[in-house]
Amino acid sequence: MKKLLPFLFLTPFAALAQSVPVVEDVVKAVGPYEISSLQAQNSVIHLYLPADSVGVVGITGGDTFVSAVENTSRFDLKISEDDKSVFLKNSMAVGSATTFALTTACGVSVSVYMHTVKIDDPEKKVAPKLSLTSSSCN
């Protein structure tokens, strides 16, 4: 019975852990990434940008960006003239983080949590780019 008691204690917590939906980070490290607009819509994207750098979020297919909103003056977003890219200008200190939101003409809303990182190794390649693949609006 003593061996069974810990198992009985943990069983309700295991069931609870399985019933809570967990959304994994789509972007977990610095680099170029490609995800579908559906993945972007259903997730919070974690993007890592070096301090004092510029990154980009692009969209391929039939969709375009219509708005980009940030919440700090130390971070700037600009939609390209063809509405297919959003440029991210990061002036935040290392260790800082912020959020920004993007919406598309097809109604996709993208939530991004942007982390500022320090790159110590000059040999380390950094490609802060996220590409969303989309189809035409229905």
C-alpha cells in the first residue's frame, strides 16, 4: 500500500496537466524560420533579436500585412511598400522584451513576444527573420 500511495497522490495532477492546452513557442532561437499563417494565428511567437539590430517578418502567398502595432518607443515597426514585410528595428537593451501585433488582409492576427539578446561570438550567424506562408483569402 505504501508504494501505491505516491501514485494515487500524483494521478489527479497528471490528469490535470493533460487537460490544460499548452501552446509551444513557434520560434525558439535566433534564425530564419518559416511557419504557416494558421500556426502564427494559433500561437504566440517568441522571436529573438540582437540588441541594436533590424529583423523582418515576411509573408508569402496571397496575403499582405495591413497593420503593425508595438508598445514601446524603443522598438519600431514599419510595413514595407508592397505590404509583404514588416521591418523590426530594435533599440532595446539586452535582456529587455516587448510584444507586438501584426494583422493581415485575410484576417490573420499574429502576436509576437520579442526578446533582446546579446551575441558575444562574432562568428555566430544571426538571421532574425520569420516568414509566414499563406494562401489567398477565401
